Amino acid sequence: MSPRTLRLRSPADVVCAIPYLIGFHPADSVVVLACDGARGAYAVRLDLTASDALLEHIAGLIAGRGPEAVILAGYGPPGRVTPVISHVRDRLHDHGVRVREALRVSGDRFWSYLCTDTACCPPEGTQVDVAASPVAAAAIAGGMVALPDRGELERLVASAGGDTMRQATLRAEQRLAAWVSSEASEVPARMVREGVPLVRRLLEEACAGSAPPGDDEVAWLAVLLTNLRVRDEAWVRLREPDLERYMDLWRHVLTRVSEPYTAAPACLLSFAAWRAGEGALANVALDRALTADPSYSMARLLQELFISGLPPWSVPMNLTSEQLDESA
């Protein structure tokens, strides 16, 4: 997916653009908007409660990309926003990064930490109507979305399995246990022999617009995805122009599977969303993966990738199934 273009000429434009850049209207957040000149811009959002270590880590990663300038925006009351903005600004300054503007946003008003001219930055703040702004209109015309809050995104990936899915998962686990009982040493290879064709078929069906898999098939897929070769088959097949179909499939799987099997489909959805330019969805899916398994290797890799601020189109995906077989 090609990058969208929003032209930001003022602090008001920045405030209007941020909800569309991150996918929802932020609250209790700090947003770092890095401007990379010809490479465009990207936004990183963190909770105001983020640790100093994480804030410093983000500042270091952003500085490593050498942005031309950075704009900071904190969302919330001054007592909570100001210390975080100051901390991030100081860390960026330590790395030699210029902070062009630093804002606090609350409701329909914003304040600048850098401008002292009351003619353009009055003490009562500057009012802005995000929904009615030309920036919002341009974002919507470009296919960008700003949901009311992060909770809307979290509901899109929340568990909805229920008793029937739990029973299907039990049957899938019993099926795998029977393999272990018969010949444990052959189980990994057997999972690959069955899992790789299953992944390929389900992706082909998703791209053809077929109905999503039922509970028993989802449960068996979830069990097989615990094999990294099977999971990686799904990973390397996430390609344009079918990313939306892949996202639909992995979101369906993620919302059905039992919690012990969340990490793999959550990461696959996260990566597909990121490649499609849906950064906010990518992050909430990644959060589900990390909640299920904080040490899951693919989740940690995606976390570093997202924090780095690299745009999706700058990271080629060139691995093939044949190369996976050779590296096994």
C-alpha cells in the first residue's frame, strides 16, 4: 500500500492529523510525530504511564533514523502531560534531534509549550474542530480512519470463542495427543506435513472470498500454528494485493481461538495490518500476542519493528516457502 499524503502547515493541522495517523482519537497519550523529509512522516503513540526506560528507548530509536524534526503532542491534563513531554523532549535533545513543536491537547483545544506569543497561542488554548478540518477531509478521502478511541480497536480483536470453541480446542488437543502417544519423535514433522497445506488452503479460500473456517478447523489450525514452520508459512504468504483478505482471516482466527493459542494468529494479524498501513490495528493485535506470551519471539520482533518507525513499504518481504524448507 502506498503512503498517504497529508500536508501539515500549522499546529492545528498536526492536532487534526494525529487521530488519522494513529487510527483513533488518543487520550492519556503522548504522540511523537517524526518528519523525515522526502521519506514522509510517521507517528509513535505511547501511554502517559509509559516507563522512563521505554520513553528513552523510543527517543533513541527515533534519533537513530535521523529525522529532520520531531513534533510532540500530549493528550490530557497539564499535571500528567507536561512531565512526559519534558522528559521526551530532553531525551531527544540529548540525541541531537530538533523538537520543532510540543503541544498539549485537551478536548477541542491545544496549547504550545514552545510558543510564548499570546497573540497566536492564548493562555486559554487554541480551539480546533478536528472533524471539520481540511486535514480530516483529506485523510478520509485517502481512506484513513480515526476511531473514537483505542477501545474500539481492542473490541475488534477481543475473544469471542465461547463453549463451542473450547470444545473444539479440546478435540484438537486430543488429536495431537494421539499423535504423541503413537510416535512422539515424528510429531513436529507430521505437524508440518499437515499444517503447511492447511495454511495454504485457508489463505487461498480467504483470497477467493470463501466463508471463514469453522470452529473445529480453527482449533486444529491454532494447534498446528504452535509449530514455527507452520506459522512461518502463513507469515511469508502475507502479500499485497490480498492483505485485507488475510487480515479478515487472521482476525477471525484470533477472535475464536482459546487463549493459549493467541500469540501466533495475533502476530500474523498484526503483521498483515502493519503491511496494509493499519498501524493502530497492528498495535492492538500485537498487544494481544504479548499479553498471551510476553516472550513470544515473533511478537518481540514486531514490537521492535513498529517502535523503529520504519514505514511498511521500506521493509521487503522476500522469503519463500522453499527458503523456509531449506532453513529448517
